[in-house]
Amino acid sequence: MKKIILLLTLFLTSTFIFGQLPKKAERVAVNNTHLYYEVYGEGKPLILLHGYTLSSRMWTSFIADFQEDYEIYLIDLTGHGKSDGFTEDLSIRSVAKDLEALLKKLELDTVKAVGFSYGGDVLFQLAIINPAIVESMITIGAVGTWDVHNHPNYLDAFTFENKDNFPWINAYHSNETQIRALFEQFKNYTVRVRDDELKSIQTEVLLLFGDDDEGIQLEEAFRARKYLPHSDLWILPNQSHSVHEGIHKAAFIKHAKLFFDQEKSN
């Protein structure tokens, strides 16, 4: 069980460093919920999306790296952080629709985006729902298709009764009702992008993950790379889920900027 909890922790979490004041921060009513976001920097809009059970705070240590080139939007996705908790069964497509509504309300016609894990799966759905809104995106530890029921050990370990084994959740969420919902909704985490849907995505996509990420099925990563019209696959050796952090953070920042600066392929 200890090994499973460690693997699940690596799969769900990312280092968090708090600080730095945003130039704007607010909760906005969209659809039937409220989403919270913060804005930093100047330039073309770049949205950074967090993993499941995390919040936009996971990106705090990346603000300084991007804020001179981009206007950064840190967004608490549905069910997380300072946004409202889940009121219905978790649906990645529904979360993407909430995100789309927020971007429209903020009058962001096109954005660049980075999505970690859950945030990456949401980006795939957003690119399908609204093909024009995501100019280019980097997904980390996410290929658009994932089913928690393929990982029964995760379901057994990730329960509200075991919440003390996942202390970061209290750091990102202050509402116990919201925290309980995150545990309960985990069983509903299932999403699949069909081949034809992948082919329809015209967004420039960089798929990034570590080869030791037990949450990613290689066949799904290769399927996404095969059918996405404009995509690159970057696999880092001996790395797990949070491959954009730690010793590879500088390389990630460098390659992310190069990727976002490239001209869109015809």
C-alpha cells in the first residue's frame, strides 16, 4: 500500500511554492459554477492548467519564467482551489466547457496553453469543443485518454479515509466538502479521445511525459502522436509524472518557449 500511495502521489502532485501577487484575481460566474483565476505578466495570453486535486498554485514557481513574454492566466479548474466544488459527476468535457466559457468571458479569442495531467486532458477536450481557441498547447503527463478503472490500485488508495496520506490537498483546498468531493469524484475520472477526434485537432501539440510515468499507457501516447495532425512527442528517460519540474525544469522552460514561438504549420 505504501508503494501505491507513493505512485499515486507522484501521479497527482507537483511542487507548490506560494507567493507573488497577481495583477488581477477574481471569481467569475460561468455556466452553473464559479471559476477563479489570476493574471500575471504581459504579452500573448498563456493559460496554465493544474492536475487533479491540485490548484493553480502549482504554477507559482513558473510565473517568473514566463511573465516577461506572456500574459499568464492561472486558473483553478472546476472542483478545485478557489473555484466551486463539484456538484455533478466529474466529466472532463464539462470541465472543458466551463473553461471555454471563462475564456470567452475574458474575451480571450486564442490562447497558448500548458496542461498538467488533468489539465492536459481538459485541453484536449477544449481543442475538440472549440478548435479555434487553442493556438498551441503542451500537455504534461496527459494524452487525452485516461481511465481510472485501469488503475484499481489508485482507487483503493485514494479515499477520503486515507486523506492524511495526501497532505498537499489541504494546502490547495480549504473546504472539507470540496476535498471530500475530490476523493469521491476520482472514480468518475474517465475520458477518451477517438481517432477521428484526434485527427480533427488542428492545434499545435507537444506531448511531454516521463518514461517511468505509470499513469500513461505508451500505446495511447503513440496513438495520439499518430493521429494528431500537428504534434511532437517528447519523452524524458527515468522520469515520472511531474516531468516538467526538478532537474528538467530549465529544459522544459526553454523548449516550451521555443515551441510557443514557432510559426503555426500550414
